[in-house]
Amino acid sequence: MAALETAITNVYEPEISSQYFVEQTTEKSALIRSGIAAIDPDIEAAAAKGGRTIELPFFDDLPHDTDTSDRSKVVTDTDDEITPDGITTDYDVAVKMFRAQSWRTANVVKYVAGADPAKVFMDKYVNWWLREDQRLLLKILSGVFSDATIAAALSNDISGEVATTDAGRLISTDAILDTQFLLGDAYDLFTAIAVHSTVYKRMKKLDMIDTIPDSQQAGKVINKFGNLDVIVDDKMTATAGSTSGYKYSTYLFGRGAIAFSQIPLTGGDQNVVVWRDEKKGVGAGSTEVITRRNFIMHPRGIKYTGSLAGVTGPSDADLAADNWTQVYQTKNIRIARLITNG
């Protein structure tokens, strides 16, 4: 067995591979590169501590309402004293996610196929996790907008339950602007828009997209709608209408709308492990690539309220359920949803 371990170590170093995995899932993330997700040192420090959730306290904004006493006072030459206003506090709650995935192949396959599937796993697991991040974010957004209060404040639904060519139910400049202005005078906080390819195709046909070469990204281009970076992903929610056609969810994001943190593994645990079992395949052996991640991906200002009794972390169903409560003022949430028929 010692000889086998030495042979594996010659081609695979767990600490280096784990470090590569964490760095690549951060550096290559479209969410982080677009500015939608941001790494906050305070959250990273809190996430490294024990527990399944972290509390993120914050000061509420100073109250200001021209119809109440929360406004400036007229000074006088009397002995009357000014009555000071105060400031209140609240807290956001982010939930930690503990996730793993593995891939296994029989060693004999590489001799039949002429290529080693285990090497393919090693080459592709980073991109797999990047896609998984985007899938989990959509689960979270589905749960966030399951909350009636959040949906009423930050969702613009112009869709119908049947397939339609009615321009009033399809993506348009007006529809996007109406969604941006759900934040009122904070509309310009939005910096990115994520759409399904069906919606993007219509945007292209309407000449709504500007394509800008990006010399900073090795010849890639940036697609923009106005000042918004456009992200196209067919995992964007497409819900069948009750009669025909689909309803597509489009999301607008502001910079740093999602807090993101990779939680380091400790005690010798590794993010990536290669496990060989020489007895499988009636002695031919098998190789398994195991990947593990502990991380936070949290919509800022929207507290997670789901039960964690008896579980280590939330399931997909937990994330997509009405387990979220708004704690920031609406103008500070930096997420909005537009629902169209295409």
C-alpha cells in the first residue's frame, strides 16, 4: 500500500490541488467577475468560526421622513432643548453550505477508451462547481422571491399564462427600466442583468445589446444593455404557463448584491481528494475524485430563517422555499426580478 500512495503522490499533491480548486472557483466565477458576488473580509472572518449560520449586524439608516419629526428643527432663542433622534440596529443572517461531489471510474476503462476518465474529472471539476454555484444562486433567488413582501417590492411580473407575441408581455427596454426603478432614485445601483437565452435572443433582435471588446479578458467580449453587463444562462428559471408557453425570470443585480465566501477546510481535510480502491472491478481497481466545499453565498440584506434542526446545512428545497426575510431597506437590496413570456 505504501508503494501505491507514493505513486499517487508523485502525480497528485492534495494541498496544491485543494488550493488550486479554491483559487479557480473564485477567480473564474462569472458571478464574482461581474461584480454580482463580492468577497467581504468581515464575512470571511465570521464564516471561519463555528456554527451553521453567521449573524451580520448592521446599523439602520438615519430616519428621515418629511411627514414626521425625523427632519431638521427650526432653532429658537428660547431655553427649549433639541430632542435628538436615535439609530436602530438589526442583523442579517447568512447560512453556511457544506457540499460535496465525486466522480468514479473503473481503471480498466482507460485501456478500453484510450484516455483516462479520472484525468478528465480532474480537468473539469472546477467548471462543474462554477455551474453549480449559478444553479444554487437560482435556488436562493427562487426562495427569496417566494416571500410575499420581497416579491411585492422587488418583482415586476408582466407575463401571462399563455404563449404570446404581445410585446407588452415580452422583454423590452421599458420592462427593464420599470424593474430598475423599483429602487426609485437608487435605480442606478444595478450593474448586471442575467437572462435566459430565449430572452437574450429577443434583446438581440430588438438591437438592445451593445457588444464591447474587452482587452482585459483574452479576446472575450462584454455584452451590455445600457450600463448593465449581460449574463446569459439557460439555467435561468423558465416556468411553464398554465395554458402554453413559458414565463422567464430575469434578474437585475447591483455590485456586491451577493456575499460570497469560501470557508477553509481544517484538520487535514482537503477540498480535492483522489481515492483508489484496488479491489473494485474484480481487481482491476477504481479511481474516485472527491471534491468538497464549505462556503457562503448570501443575498445581502435578506435574512435566512429556515430551520436547521437535524441537518448540517440547507438542502436545495430549503434554499428555494420561503425561508427568507428582508432586513435591509428595499433600496439597499440590489436585487430585482422581471418575469416575461420571452
